[in-house]
Amino acid sequence: MLCAISGETPQTPAISSKSGHVFEKRLIEQYIQEHGKDPVTGEELKLEDLIDLKTSRTVRPRPPTITSIPSLLSVFQNEWDALALETYTLRQQLAQTRQELSTALYQHDAAVRVIGRLIKERDEARDALSKVTASGVAAAPGGDEMQVDSNDVPEDVVERINAKHAELSAGRRKRPVPADWAVPDTIGSFASISSSEPLYPGGASVSLNASQDLALVGGVDGVSGVYSLSEDNLSRVLPSQDGAITDVAWWGARPITASASGVVRVWEDVGNESISFERHAGKVSGICTHPNGEFLGSVGVDKSYVLYDLAASKAVSQVYTDSALTSAHFHPDGHLLGAGTQSATVEVFDARDNKVLAKFEPLGGPVKSLKFSENGFWLAVACKGDNTVSLWDLRKGQLAKAIEIGSAVESVAWDYTGQYLATGGPQGVTVQHYSKASKSWSVPLQSAVPAVAVAWGARAESLVTLSSEGIVTVLGGSN
């Protein structure tokens, strides 16, 4: 009868009632206290499961073989031989383990090299794909759309942009503030005057039509709709299979939607007929209409900016950059397009030749929203997760002011006069007011209405907000 742990005859034997193995009591009790299980079977074992065995205490007789020196030497020789054999076996096992480890390390190194090569090939393929001219553009009425294979803007488009630039820049800077425009006290009294049911959750943009009564919104389910602010209902639904709606805009009375699948869709003013463009190899992150109402710009994660001639229903140019583009807006004169990037910069393109005229950096993160002011002097930029709005002076090409909002900003919007800057975020809406007389900023409004997008109503007498749940809320004066 030997102890299953020590292999020796136990002085105080105890047997497990579960496994039947015999142990030295002090050893098994210590093992149970540390591990709580049977050392042989691995089953759960408690002290109560041990049964003491009663044996007669006898003195172990000395083996007759070790009663003489020659016998002792023979025993020592046998022990040494056994130790030598065990050492040899351990060396063999160590050599085998080292060989297996060496093989495993070699295989791991080879796998890492293969993965590295595949990642490099994947990135090269993605970069090549982003520069492939898309061929699946919907046909224009009366013929196939012209494929754009160069960055050059057609001469007739340049002439129309120049004509609009000359017209707008001549009178815009001296344009007086309308007499019926909202004053800071009016904006300071804004409160929620209407709120819709959740329309399209997950939407990221809201756009008002020319009458500023119809709000175009969309959601992650790919469906967009037109919400009537005056009637407080959804007047039109625009279903599509394009994926999540990422941005919306108006072309006159016709809604325009951009999607995560790379489709820009121009809807008819009635019905659900539409014209689609698929110039982007990936998500379209932003769209904006040109001040002349004839062109549309779009940017995407494929690092490209596309200019469309809406009247001709075709794309006229496409230019690529070094970073994914996240947002876009045309300058009020129409000759510039600002594009925010994933790499925390803003690139300002000349819309007439697609050259980058300026680059503003570094910013606080990927650009979430950017808007040119109506006076044409400032560019407001909000970055993802940032609590400030950066105001860049286009005349000097440098940062003019960093406005601390106090919470993350998702969207910015200038009013028609360029004196009010609205910001929207998960924590609420604010309005910043610039006084030209004192050349100072103030905050007439701070509202707790959450918003991922904001837009100004008529005469700046209201603000239209869109929440991440798809709720359209109108903030207006108490009167």
C-alpha cells in the first residue's frame, strides 16, 4: 500500500471515497486545500471525502541486500545507472522539444511574411480600384453618358463657372443684411416649436429646399423622404436599394441622395423615377450643389472628387487625392470647393481645373462637416469627436479662431448673411453670432436638442435639426 502522491508507504494513510486511491493524509489534505480536487483523477474532492485507514505501525526491516559494503555499492551503482538513463531520456525529450519549437517559429515567421505580403497586395489593389473609372453610370435620357477618363474640366463648364463667379462676387460682399432678418435676441428665444416622429434612424444630413418648407432626410435603411415642416408630416417617400443614405441635397425641386454603396441618385420632382451616377468605388461621404444650380460635387472614401453637370445628366470630371474625402461644400462664389479628409486636413480645389489651391492642417481629427460663410471670407470646420469649430480665414490662409463649443460637433451651418454660425451635436445646438461692428463673437443660443445635422430656416427665424434617431425638430422664436 503506497501513497499515490509520494510513492512511499504512508505513515497516516487515508483513502478517497470517490476514486479509491490511497494517500499520505498530510499530503492529500494540503493538496485539497490548494486545488480542491483529486490529484490522480482530477475530480472535485473535499476533506470530508477522505477516510482514515487504520494500520499497525511496524518498523520496516532493512533489506538484506544492503547489509554489506559490496551490496551498498551495488545499490548505488543501480541508482546511478537509473539516474543516467533518466538524464539521457530528458535530453532526448529536450532536443525533440527544441526541434518542434524551431519548426513552429519558422512556420510562424513564414505565416507573418505571407500575411504581410497579402496585406500589401490588398492595399495596392484597393488603391488601384479607387483609381479605376467606374463604368456603371446610369444612362442619361436620350443617350449613354460620356465616360470621364481625365481630370480636365470641359471648357463650356469652366465658362459657366466663371460667369457665375463674376456675377456673385460682384455684389455679394456689399450685400446688406435684409431688414426682416432675425436679430440675436430673437435667436436667443428659440425653443422647440415642433418635432416629428422618428422618420429614418441613422441619418446624417438634412437639407431644405428653396422655399425652406421641405426637409429632405434619409436613414441607414436606404430610404429617404421629404418632410413638410408646415404640415408636420412626411409628404414623400423615396425608396432605393442603394444602402445607407450618407448625404442629401436639392436641385431645384428634385431631391438628390448619396449612399454608402457609391450611388448618387437624382430623383424626379414627382414620382419615384431617378437618374443614378456610380462614379465612386465606395461610400459617397458628401455632396453639394453649385451656386449656379447646374452642377453637383461629390466626394468619397475612394479619395476622389467628382463634378457633375446635372442638366446634361453626366459626370464631367473626376480627380483623386491622397486621402479619403469625408465632406464637401462649394464656396458661395462657385469657383472653389472645400473637401474635408480622413487624414485631418481640408483641401480647397479650384472647381475650374481641379487643382488644389490650399490645404489647411493640422485639424483635430477626420473632418466631419465644413461650410463656407456667405461673405466668402471664412471656412468653418468641425472634426469628428472635437469640441471646437475651427474658423479659417481664406484671405490669409490661416486659422482665425477656434470656437470652443463644450461638446462634440457633428454639423455646422452658416446663415445667409454670414453673421450666425449654427452647430449641432449629440449634446445640443448652439448659435455663434459675429458682430461686424465690434468684431467679436457671442453665443445667443444654447439648446439641449440633440442634432447630427442643422439647417437655417427662412430669414434665420428658425433652425431645423435632425437627430440620430431620425427626428426632425424645428427651433423657433417664442412669438
